[in-house]
Amino acid sequence: MVIFHLPIVRRRKVVKLRYSVAWEVTISTPTRQLPTPEPRGFFYGWVIVAVAALLSFLGTGFYSYSRGIFLPSLAEALDGGERFRISMGFSLAAVTGALIAPYIGRYLDHGSARKLLLLGTLIITICYALLAMVDNLVKYFLVVSIGMGVGMTCMGGQAWHRSVISWFDHWRGRAISFSVLGASLAGIAMPPVVSRLIELYGWSTTYLIFSATTLVVLFPVIYLFMRDRPEDMGEVRDGRAYVARNSGEVIQIEEDVRSWTLGELYRSPAFWSIGVIFGSMTCVFTAVMMHLYSHLQDIGIDTPTAAFIMSATATFAALGKPVIGWLADYFGAKVTIWLELGCQGTALLIFGTAQSIELSIFAACLYGFGYAGMSPLRTFSVSTALGSQSFGLATGALRFVELPFILSASPLAAYIYDTTGSYQIAFLILVGLIGVASIAPLFIVSGGARARRKRIQRETAERL
């Protein structure tokens, strides 16, 4: 009888790159060395970035930049022209998202972002189709507040940001910035496109077009091209070719491989600092995007020019994203956040005092560049200060911290306007909020190439 001795397979945990922890299989009997995959000419991570950009355009863009355009039609059809309850439906969707985000994040840290994105795409497809058929407020609230809230959380940035940071380390800032570029482009394209579709076909048919586009375009792209982690394709973060060329800068960062519990996050100064920074930025963004157009008309700027100024903010946000990505990759989070907050604060001061078209255009361009980094810097800061192992849990928990900022911004600005007849005090309050947020970067890890090289020099000096 012939006896075959099977090789013994052991699994050991290894740190492969600065932000990469994976399981590697080693074969001890018989002794055999596994071949190292050859570096590929093209890094598949950029395909992941392209898929994420499409998601931010057709997912975030369709939803976020069309709500205001649908608002008058929905209000007229469902609530006799009253807009408050229609607006409240979208606010409640944000509450739903905040409630489930920690659970979604916990799943993303150990599960598949691709599967979650596919599920979210199906939910959003169904919700758009149902919105086309709603005929009363109860159905509207069920579809928007619950369905869209769950669907956009599954299909939104929390999921595809998780994929992008899994594929990139040294190029992380730029990769995230290109990923969210789609949302800025949607801010430029969606208003005229959606407005024209409603004019031609009505709001109900336009929602059916949204539903069909989401299913026909997004679902197959995610299914065919999205991959959760580079290890799934025999790759490493930033690509084997890049790592081979820059092996001296590939180091282990202890903070990144740490796994956090929810209680530990709530006790972390970095966690609360990030919440204050980006909660404040989101608060300002919500208020400005909702009320700037009305403010411009109040100071005597005609409708076409006011619309042009609004488009200028989205244009400079799109142009600024690659710049912000490069700055974050090199200088780190702190310097880049301070730059963004400085631009926003200055723009708000100008908005609050300017009476001319020229100054308003300048402020709009400055503010557009100032909020260009809101989404990419948030992801960069979380993954740098709190690590990538618990990224999903951290971003989910941050939704609770940021929610009061989001819900209070627009109503407060509206109340100030109703009381004083002007947005000037509202702009000044927002400037003060930006000032408070400027203190918070002192409590986070900067990251970036400069910090990484300083760490390498320090560790080299210690060994010598």
C-alpha cells in the first residue's frame, strides 16, 4: 500500500504594506517557495477608482443634486405646494442612514463592499420606481425616509471609500479625490439635466428614468469590475510595480493595524476631532447650498447670474479635488484641512458682506475650492488617524457625531433670515463654527509623505 503524505498548511498573519494586513499561506512539507507574482504594468486599483467615481456621479449625484429640483413638483403633487414636509422626508433619510451606518461599517470591515453596493443599487432602483408611483405623504415618507435612507447608506460613499482605501496607501489622497470627483461633476450636470427631464416628461417619469439608469448602468459595472481588496487579485496596495520602485518607503504603521471597539472610538480625541471638523464642514455646506441662491437674489443679483455663481462653486470643487488629494498625500491631513477651512471661512465672510457680482463670484470660487476636500479629507483623516482596520466602524460612528450639525444648519439659517430679513448673521455664525473647527486638527495624526519620511529617518537613527 502506498501512503501519500499531504503537505502541512499553516496560516500566519503578516503585515504586507503600511496599511495592509493579510493572511499568507506557507507550505512547510515538502519545502517549496511560492513564486512572487510579477509586477503588472497597470494597477487595477485605478479601475476601482473609476467605478467609485461612477458611483459618486450616478449614486450620490442623482440623489443629492436632484432633490431641490424635484422639491416643487413633489410638494405640489403631494402636499398642496407646502415644501416643509417634503424636505423633512429627506432629512429623515439622513437620520435612518445615521442609525444603520455603524452596523454597515462593522460589516464592511470584515465583509464585502461589492456585495453591499450591489444590494444598495437594487434598493435604490426599487425606491426610484416606487417614488414615481407615490400619491400621498405616507407612501412618500416610507419610500424616502426608510427606503432611500437604507439604500443610499448601502450604496453610498461609506462602502466604496472602504474599497478605495483597501487598494491605496501612498496614493490614497489622490485616489479618494478622483473617486469623489464624480459627485462634483454631478453638481454641474444634474441641475440642468433633471430640470429639462421634468419639463419634458414630468417628475414621475423622470424618477422612472433614474430607476432604469441605476439598474442598467451601475449594477453591471459593480458586478463586473468592483473588487474588495488587492489580495483578491494577487496584488498589494499601490501595486507591486510601485512597491518595487519605492521599497524604502514601505513601512509598518502600528496605528493602522489596530482594531478599535466602539467604546474605544468614543474615548479617542482623534475621533471627536474628526467629527467636529467634518461635522462643521457639512453644516456649512448644507446651509450654503440651501440658502446661497436666495441670498444672492436678496442682494440684487439676477436669476441667471445667481445660477452661474452656484455653478462656479461646483466647478471649483471639481477642479480642486485632485489638488487637495495631492496636498494630502504629501503634506498630510492637518495642513490640508487648515487650508480648506481657511478658504471656507474667508468665502463666508465675503458672502456676508459683499454686495457686488464680482466679489460674489470670487467668494463662490473660493468656497468651491474650500469644500472640495470635505469628502476625501474625511476619509483620509479617518484612515490615517484611526487606521484602516476599523475604518467602516469609525465612519459609521461618525455619522452620529455629524448628524446634529447636518440637521441644524439649514433650519437655523432660515430662522435667522425670517427673524432679521438677512442671512448676514447666519454667515457670521458659520464663520465662528469654522474657527472652532480649526482647533481640532491639532488632535489628529497628519499622515502623508512628509510624516512617513520623518518616521523612516527616526527609525533609521534609532537603529544606528
